[in-house]
Amino acid sequence: MINNLKKFLNEEQDPKAIEKIIEKVNDLLTNGESVEYIAVQNKPAINISPDSIVLTNKRILFFRSKSFGLVTDFKDYLWKDVAESHISEAILGSTFTMTAITGFIETIDYIPKSQARKLYQYAQGKEEEMIEYRRQKELEEKRATAGGITVNTQNEKPEEPQKPQEVKPEVTAEDPMETLMKLKAFLDNDLISLEDYETKKKEILERM
């Protein structure tokens, strides 16, 4: 049971209504969840079992009384599932409206103006947090789609491009006998000297 009720009575909330709501909310809180604000409906005529809106650090809860207060129905939405919220003020109070990212709309009317403004103020802060949350999540999903986390390689030396291997043309070995015959023909036609002929002839014979 939450012992301190004073922080939930700053905008003239009905103490009895707050006490009943806290008793119900206390059984719904998860680990690490805390109640931040409670707004209570104030109808101009009969207001025996008013509806209420509870804000926690994790979600927003809508409590609605049915069967003359004998049954209480509640719906809750995590802040990450809330798309937007707004208030519309009238003479007899304000209407608080929340739209989920699924498009579903929750509305409670006859909320005192001061309480409705507190609801809106807190909800706007949470919406800003969730915009950043969704942005970060979208970036992570894009990184995952692109192949994972990019590794910083600033200190790594870039690999030098490999030089193409020089391709040497294949040299077909010439028949020594043909070479000797050509040399003899050059000598007979006075194209080379006898000395050159003997030198080349010796080289060819040594390779055989």
C-alpha cells in the first residue's frame, strides 16, 4: 500500500477516490514501477464512482467504474505504445484523449482543468522520450539490416592493392640444327663473318 497520499492531492483530487484507486493500482504495479500522477473525474451532477487516469513511470492506466461502482474496468498502455495525447477544455472540465500507435483511442471527460494539464504535461514528456526511443530502435534495425555494427578501422593500415603478376610470353625452343643451318646460310651469303659463325656455332653446340 502506498502510504503517502498527499502528493496525489495537489489539484484538489477527492481523497476517498484517490485512496480507492491506489488500493487497486498497488496490485497492478510491476517491479520498478511507481505511480507518478492520478487524475480523477469530477462530473457536475452525480460523481459517486468517478473514472480516473493513473500515470506511472512505465504506462498509463484508465480506470472506469461500472455497475454503480461495484465493478472497475481498467485498460493500460505502455508509454512506447502511446502515439499522442491531448486535452480539450470546456466550462465544466476537460477531456483527456490518448491515441495508441495502433490507432485505438481512450477518452475520459470531466477531468478538472488543473489535473488535465498535469496529465498532458507528464504525457508530453513521456512522448518525447518515446520518440527518441523509437528513433534509436529504428537506427539499430537499419544497422542490423545493413550487416551489423560497423567496426572502426581508423587505426588499421589499408591493404595495399596487389600488383598484377607479369605474364612472360612463352619462348618456344628453337631446333639447334635449324639454327645451325640458318647460320651456315648466312655465312654462305656473306651476311656474317666466319668468326661470327664459329662463335654462334660454338654457343649452340654447348647448349645441346
